[in-house]
Amino acid sequence: MADEHSTSTGVTVCHECGRCERCGRKPKLGCACICTNQPKCRRCGAWIRVGQPHECRMDRAFDLRAEFEKRVRRDNETGCWLWTGRMAYFGYGVCPLGGRGRRRLAHRVSYELFIGPITDGLSVLHKCDVTACVNPDHLFLGTQGDNMRDCRDKGRMVMPDRKGEHNGRAKLTPDNVREIRKLTESMTNVAISKRFNVNRTTIDQIVNGNHWTEI
């Protein structure tokens, strides 16, 4: 835990970063933090400036369409409406809905704003395959199964090769497999498994043609 010290006004400041633990600001050395006499609104969490009227954000009229539009950049070349606001970790935009902490995926908001309600259980899919796009003309409804089929049909569902030596847990190489098949003429599967330090079942599967079939 970082060392802390208190200013003459009782506000605690971290010795390592020099920031006020109450508001996160970095006051000047030897000076009290500006938040000392600056209360916080209990409803919206905003700092209230001393001597100035405070308009709580919870009471402000929220225009979803306007908030949506100001976070969109239109790409004339592709026709995509690219989201410039907050992004989720998986590449989709996140749109505020008004109120403290209320948000929703931007492409779903776009569909409801410009097209209509989203039926329960359906996903909003992209025709353009650009996750940051919120152009309603590029969106359509579908099930999760439709989403997976669309992904497969467009070649975006590429399964990596995990067979044989491409398997990260593989202990054998193609040369080992060829040698094992030759050794079965003179050695038991148990002896072969000990020689190559693998399970006997692995040897059985190779001999029976169930594993390493491409060799």
C-alpha cells in the first residue's frame, strides 16, 4: 500500500503519485487540493463548483439520437458508420443511454433507432463484417446460428490445424510414427510406448490406424 500524507486541510495525498485520494487530481506541492471545499453530487457523482449552480446530470434531458449521432463518423468509401465513442473489448461500440452507467451496444441501438424493435433472442448481425459499423443499412437480425453460418460462409471461421505434430501437446513426429509402425513387427506395444515415453493407448491408436492416419 502506498504511503500517504495528509495536507493541512485533512485531504489525503499519495506520496508515490502525488494525487488526491478523494478526486484523483494532483495538487501543487504544499497547497490544498481544489476538492477540499468542493462537494460531490450524491446523484450523478459530479463535482459541484463552489459558488456556481449545479445542474445534476440525472435531471438533464437525454437525447439518445443526438448522443448517438455525435459519436458516428461516416465513411463515404465503404458506406460504414464508424463508431468513435467508447468501445467494448471485442470491437463493438458502446452507446450511453442516459443515467449513471447505463450503456448498450451501439449497433443494437442503431437498429432500434432507425429500423425498429429487436425481437427477443435475436442478434443484430453485420453485412459488412465491420464490428465498429453502426449503419442501419449494414445491419440485419438473425439467430446465433445464423451468425455462425454467416461467419462460416464468409470464410471467417478458419479452424487451425491441430492434427499430428501441429498439436501443441504432441510428443511424436512423423518420423517417430513411421519407426513405431516398423517396430510393431518385433516389439510389443507396451515396450514401444516406454521407448517413446507415450501412453500405450497412443501406440494402439497408431497401429490400428486411428491416429496419424496421414502418415
